[in-house]
Amino acid sequence: MIQVISVRYIKQYQIYIKFNDQKEGTLDLKDVIAQDPRPIFKALIDLQQFKKFKVAADTIVWENGLDLAPEFLYQKLQDKNK
């Protein structure tokens, strides 16, 4: 089971993420946030709100309640490194 074990803010919508299998790297979540029309995503266009996240329930959880599946984040990192 893939789990996020640490994450830190880099800049803009970029985060540095590390998984329990030791894969790690930088992800840019700008498109994920900007392209989803749901209000929970739209709230995170504000960078001050985007920065308010933590690792919980094996993934990233934002203060407004949004979480992204660890498998989704893992796949994004793998796709980026192809």
C-alpha cells in the first residue's frame, strides 16, 4: 500500500513528496488545483490556503478538507520521471 510519509512546500504549487517505498520528488499541483471546478479545489488557488497542508491518513490533507489519494500522487510522480 502506497503511503505519503512526508511532504514540504517548495514554491507556487510545488511540493516535495516522499512515499513509504522511498520514492520521492517534486510535484507541481497547479493543474490539479486550477482545472478542477469544485469549490474545495478552487479555494486552494489562493497560495496561502494551498500551503496549509499536512500528512494525515497516509496522504496530503489540506486545512479545507481536500485530500488527494496517495496512489494518484504516486502516479503523477512516476509520470513526471518518465
